[in-house]
Amino acid sequence: MAEIANVDLHVDLLGKRLAGPVIAASGTFGFGPEYAGIEDLSLLGGISGKGLTLYGQPGNSGERLYETPAGLMNSIGLQNPGVDHFIAHELPAMKALGTTVWANLGGHTVEENVEGVEKLCAAGIDFLELNISCPNVKQGGLAFGIRAADAAGVVGAVRKVCTVPLIVKLSPQAENLPDMCRAVEAAGADGLSLCNTFQACAVDIERRRPVFANTFAGLSGPAVRPIALRMVWQAVGAVSIPVIGLGGILTGRDALEFIMAGAAAVQVGTANFLDPQACVRITREIADWMQGHGVQDLAEIRGCARG
Amino acid sequence: MSATNCKVRVLAQDTVAPDIRRLTVAWGEQRPEFAPHAGQFFMLRAWGAAETPVLSRPISIHEVRGPEGALVFLYQVKGEGTQKLAALRPGDILSLTGPCGNGFDAAAAAAKGRVAVVGGGIGVAPLLQLCKELAAAGRKPELYVGFRDEPYALEAFLPYCAAISVATDSGAAGYHGLVTGILHPEEFDLVLTCGPNVMMQGVYKLCAEKGVPCLASLERKMACGLGACLGCTCHTKVGPKTVCQDGPVFPAEEVFDLG
């Protein structure tokens, strides 16, 4: 962190050292090399790669993007090349970016998740982010993210084979978020990340049909931030494992809100589209605020808003 | 690594037709790995990250000018994003991300033999730089362009084309009808096209009937422009491809049907 002086931005997370508190969120950053010409990726806390499934899938047809006044709806449908292709063709370049590698995996079944986790851990990753929260695939994905018992089942099975820190990415659609957090922790998760996108809908009034082929799509961006922050606050209160906060973070001040609510680190997603240098800019804005307020280490303010 | 992100200064904003503008910016980026070429595009943003529209706007490169490296964009003013671009005045600053996409390989195209370049409406935007690069490679193309009504932006093509043929829906200029009514692919070894999908589909059909290869440049809504978000995926006959990174230029037979 030679470029950002005078404050200590590093985060110790589950035995790994993150250079900074900002992690690029899954689905918005490819596997990382896409942004190598755009910002200094060594300043990031990590990169969570595009969501994988064991066998890969082509994703959804029809519209995939729709802008809202302060947000973005997407219906990508977990388009991905599959775990084997990722390991052979994407992971080596991702490992060379000088930041921690987060593999984001979602599966249609418990067995697919287990097999994918085994392969990813054997290939060498820093964190496994288990996605039980994608709203855009009909099977799996969100199916595990609604009821606490379903989530605990898949997390427990994955836990047995996961040899790296296991972060479970939660959905705001969970029936009861604190119960969900506690169930996932009890099933063996090392950490939580939330929120994935909020299920939303748009209608094309000229076509008189939903904009998206699946009718519903996931809403992200600044529009969801205060709700995501409330959910992160609840999650931090419900568990004793680290919580990674995300949802509409666009500035350093936004990120500091999540950290003061108790988040161990943050992820930045949609902001990468609004500003391709968002992750590094937000990191610098956090540092500037810390310098201006005499804060040397994020640990001094983490969770401070909880009193 | 192919794209960068930087702030650039507006040099000129010209009205080309009632809803068509030509925006010229100083392209300060001199590193060779970021040298733009025909068929590539940039993500343009003349408003803050917290302002609407949420997404930046993908606009193709109309022309790369001279050693000073000015970049020219030709675009149609349609919605909030392009209205904000149209409000830019000389000296204003905007954000560019790019160059994005594969673009046309003019040297390879020129090596094929006789080249026809076919555009429709604002689809002519990326074709100027293409004709320029083809001419530089020793192969001035024949340009076929279709417009709804009055043609625009064609003077700039004159030095780089062996011939220019115009078709208009209204009959305002040239042939009264579709551009596919004046194109004879059998006279060429390669056809390169950009325009409305229905036009490119028609061009591809003509080419396929005569066995002439055809490359088409597609347009999609995009969020990142970098191949990262998969918001612009085109389900081609050889699998899902990103229009922003794998494209926007594709072999026409991979993205269009004959039916």
C-alpha cells in the first residue's frame, strides 16, 4: 500500500491478509484481468470472480440489463464457462493480479456444489464464496437462499470438503435474515457476504410485457444501499463470524457506513460500471477520511456505530 | 489488458444532421497497447457516477485523427445519455473507457481482395475509420449506405472510397429503396457491414446466396464494456459471446439466420 500513505488499510480476514477493505463483487469484474489496464488491482482486498457453476451455462436469453433511477436490474442467469474451464483458463491469470482470489460458486444441487468446491480448493484459491442467492436462475441459486434449513444443508455439505475460508453469500430474499445468518454460521460458514441483488420487476409498456424473459430480475446499485446496510447490520448482530457488506456502495463514505455497522470488509459491484476505477477510488476515499479524522486502522472504527 | 479509463477534453461538437452530432475529443493516451482501431468503441460518460443515466454509453470510433490522436465520435441523440453527450462544449471533460472490442482487422480484410462496406443510418459511424484503414492498406472499398431520408456524414468518406452508392427509404437521394437493392455481393470478395439488424440480416442473406464472406458489427446495451458483466451476451451459433469484448464484429453466419 505504498501509494496510500499514513493509514493502515489492510484487513486480516480469516487468516488471509487483504491489502485493503474493498473487494470487487462477483459478476461485475469478470475474473479481474478485464480491469488490469484500468486501475491498480494490488490495492484491492480481493476479486470475487464471475459466479461459476460446476458445468457452466449459457445464461439467460432476452434483455439482461435495465437501468432504474439509481440502480441497475440484471438478468444474466449465471452465464459462466464452468469450474474446469475456469481452473484451466481463468484462474492462472487471476492469481497473477496481486490480490486475493475469491471463487464464487453456485450450484443446482448439493452434489454439484460439493464437487465444484473440491475442484476449486484443489486448484488453489484464497476464498470460496458460496452463492446461494442468485435470483436469476430457476433452479438452485436462490432456492438454497430462502429457507434457513435449505441453506444449512448445502453449507454443511460444502463445509466438509472446503479447505479454504468459506464465505456464504446471502440473498435479501431470505425468509428471516437473522435466522438465515445463524443457520449458515452453525452449519460451518467462516464468514458471510451480503446482499446479493434484490428481486425486482420492470414492464415494457410498449410491448405490454415484462422487460425480462424471467419476469423478475435482480436490482443493485445505490437504490438498494440503505436496505442492504440494514441487513448487514442485522447480520453482524446475529453472528460472530466476519460479515462482508455489499449493496450499492459508490463512495468511500458509503463503505465507511458498512464498516461502522460492523462489516469486516466491503464489496463493490455496480459502481464498477458507473466508474471503472471505483474500487481504487473508494479505497482512496476511505483513506482520506481516515487521515482527516485521525484514524490509523480500520479496527478503530469497525462496528463503532453499534455503540 | 486492452482498455484504459481516462478523462479527456472536448475539442469540438458539431451538428451533422438534426439528430446527429460529431464529438471530437483529445485522446491523450499515447501508449501503443491502447491504440484504437476501426470497429472498436469507447464507453462515454459526461456525468458523475451518482448521476443518471446509471450506465455509460458505448459509442463507436468514427475516426482517429492524425498524430495528435484526436478521437471522433458520430452519434444519434436519442435518450438521456446521448442528450448529455450532445450538451458537451469545447473544453468540457468527459470520461472514456476503452478502446473496447475486437473491431475490424483492416489489413486482413484488404488482403482478401475487393471489399464492400455497407452501412445503414447511424451504423455508418464506425465505417469511416474502417474505410480509412482499408485505404491505408491499399484497398479502397466501395461504400453502400442506406438512410431513411437525407444522407449525412458522407463527405468525409470520399478520399477513402473507390465509389459511394446511396439508397434512401424516402427517395430523398440516390436509389429509392433499401441498400440491399443496390448491393451485388458477387462483385466482391468480402462484405463488411454495420447498421440496423434487419439490414445486416438482409446483407448477410445476399452474401450467403453468392458465397461471399460477411462480417457484421452488432450493437447491444452494455454495462461494463470490458467483457466483465456479460450483460451484452449474444447467443451465437458457436456459443455465447460478449458483444463488447468478443465482438462487436462477428462473422455474419454466426449471428444471423438465413430464414
